[in-house]
Amino acid sequence: SQELEQSPQSLIVQEGKNLTINCTSSKTLYGLYWYKQKYGEGLIFLMMLQKGGEEKSHEKITAKLDEKKQQSSLHITASQPSHAGIYLCGAARDRGSTLGRLYFGRGTQLTVWP
Amino acid sequence: GAVVSQHPSWVICKSGTSVKIECRSLDFQATTMFWYRQFPKQSLMLMATSNEGSKATYEQGVEKDKFLINHASLTLSTLTVTSAHPEDSSFYICSASNRRVGREAFFGQGTRLTVV
């Protein structure tokens, strides 16, 4: 089965700093999703990327999918304590996969200290 | 975004008993619902996919007789952990999707199950 590798596993940054989280797959990604999770809670949808080279932004968070559709990055500009949490990348298992049927990376634990 | 609610948020049960977890889509009809399991500091592992009115499709390695899934309506799916054991203790999360609502799956807040 396809695996998603996320890096780094954890990240501690000072408030105001920029940071990047990566998500890499050995196979083509069919729909790449970024979610944020607070420990012990559900997932909050951030962004979805589908086309090679696609880039989306929401507030201070930007996500990109490379041309080969095997790697995605999530970039946070001027981080704030509210950005703290676990960031998960998820992807569809195959091109014809049921919408929402995803497999996930292990997540990146982000801590932002003031 | 659309709202998915899980109940209960946490539950403690005795070993050997069964526990039912509910997943409801509150403001949309979920054509498909999914159940995931998450261990501490681990990824979400897809357990099964359920469509309203049909049998759930379980992922490889997931015991269907252990984890009973019922999707009786377009807004409700239930996961029953039968004859629970301490190794079933985990965080269970459901999600729901409908192409007419959006391209993403909407997640519940999760249920923390502790079997003692």
C-alpha cells in the first residue's frame, strides 16, 4: 500500500517564524489533503490539492503540490500560537477512490512558543 | 464547512462488553461515511467505508465481526466494538463525504475509548 511520509515529525518554532512541513509519497497522489488536529480532537480541513503544480493559500498557510504529484509542502508564514497542533496530510488511495477514503501520514506536531 | 458529530466523546467500558459509537452528519446527507482508528502519536488508520443501506467495506486486517458498522440512514453511521478488550482502547474518528457538498471529507471530533 502507498505510504505518506511526513517530515519533520515535530517542530518547535518561535512565534513569528516561518516553517514548512513536507509530505512525500512514492506514488502519484490523487487528491492531497491537509488537515489540522488538536490532540484528542477531530480534524479540521485546511486545503485540498489535485493538480500538479497547484498552490493554494488561506490566511497565512500555503500548500503546494509538485508537478509530479508526489510531494506536497505546507508553509506557515509568521507563525502564531494558534497554529499549534498536529498537521496531517492525507491522500486518496487511487484515482477512482471513493471521495473521502483517505490514508494519512503520521503527522507533524507543531509547537509555537511566544 | 459541513458538521459531523460523534457521540460519545469518550467512553470507558469493562472488558468483554460492547460499545456503540455514533457518527452523525448534522447539516448534510452523507453518501459515504468512514471510520478511522488512531493510536497515540500514530497516523489515522482507515478501518472501513460504509454507504447508506449497504454493507460496510472493511480494510485488510480489520475484523468485521469485531467492529460492526451500520449505516442505516444518510445522516447516521454507528460503530460497535463487540466484546471489547484493552487492546481496543484507542481514538476512533468518523468522517463523512458527499460530492454535492464538497471535495473534502468532514470529520467528527472523535471518541476516546478506554477498555478496562
